[in-house]
Amino acid sequence: MSEKEEKKEEVKAKPTASEAKPAEAPAAKPAAAEPGEAKKVKLSQLSLKEVEEELKKTQEKMGGFHSQYARFLLNRKRVLSQKTK
């Protein structure tokens, strides 16, 4: 056999990309919002009541309003309270 014939046989023996991988079922997608889990909302879309609730949680967990998250909530509360006046 010549070298060319050997290469041809070698190429035929190699499986293609689609043959190399067995058919796999697609991975199960996690549920976006499970029944017990609250859906996350952007901070800039929170209502005044929701902002106040988040501030209470933040004060209890973080011990104050020094974090960037807490400062943003305070700013959002100020903006919303100005709109209601």
C-alpha cells in the first residue's frame, strides 16, 4: 500500500464530530420562579412600600445603612416620597 492509500483509510476510520458524541438529552432548565421563591425585581422599579420593607431587612441583616445597597434604597425612598408630595 502506498502512503496515500493509508491516509485515506485513516481518514475513513476517524469518526466525525456528530458520530463521536452520543446523543444526549438536553440539560433540564431550572425553574425561573419556583413557588416558594420570590421573583427578583430591579431596585429602580420598587414601590415606596417595597423600598421600606427592603430597608427594614437591610437594617436587621447589615446593622445599618452604610452599604451601597442601603444607600441606593434610601435614595430611591427619597425620590419616591418627593413624587408623592
